[in-house]
Amino acid sequence: MKIASPLPWAATVALIAACSNPQQSEPVDPFADFRGDAGVARAAVTQWVERGEAAIPELQAGLREDSAKVQRYCTEALAKITGQWGWNDGLLWQRSVEDAKALGKPMMVLHLFGNFDEEFC
């Protein structure tokens, strides 16, 4: 009985390892779910919102995408996280004076009737 050379097995393992290496894989589109069905996009918005303020830089980058759908859903997710509607200036609203003081930055206090995250028109 003849024993096969270990070379083909080693070459196969090396090939599999090269194919499964994440550094060599295609870049993943973080906004792929925003480009498709509206129901899938709404579920993706919920997932982004659950990540909280940590997701803000990525969502702001999504505002620079060419796709109007991606921009729309990024704006929606940012609005739900920050409580701002219709603003893309990087300003973050804090819902309490204590939270604003904790940032250690100058602040302006606005007293409005209603909530920032509700539209009245």
C-alpha cells in the first residue's frame, strides 16, 4: 500500500486558510440593509439605534454616501439616537442639564414645548 505525499494536503489547507482570511475578503457594506426593502431597512435602523452614541460616527459617514436611501435611513437613525430631526451639523442635543454639564463644553439651554424627537406639523 502506497502512502500519499503530505504535500497536497498541506497545499489544500493553505488554500482554505487563504480563502477564509478576513483580511483578504471583500469589504462589507455596513449600509447594505438600507439599500433594499423598506421593512429590512427599518429593522436595520433599529439595530443601529440600539448601538447608541457609539454608532454616530459611522452613521455620519453614511450621510456622505451617494445613495439617497442610505442617507435617509442614516438620518433617521441619527435622529432617534440624538433626538434631533433634520440636522446634519454634528451638534448633539442633551436631554438634561446634568448630561450637558458632563460633556465639559459650553452649553445653551433651550426650553421648548414638546420634545425634540416629535414633529408637530
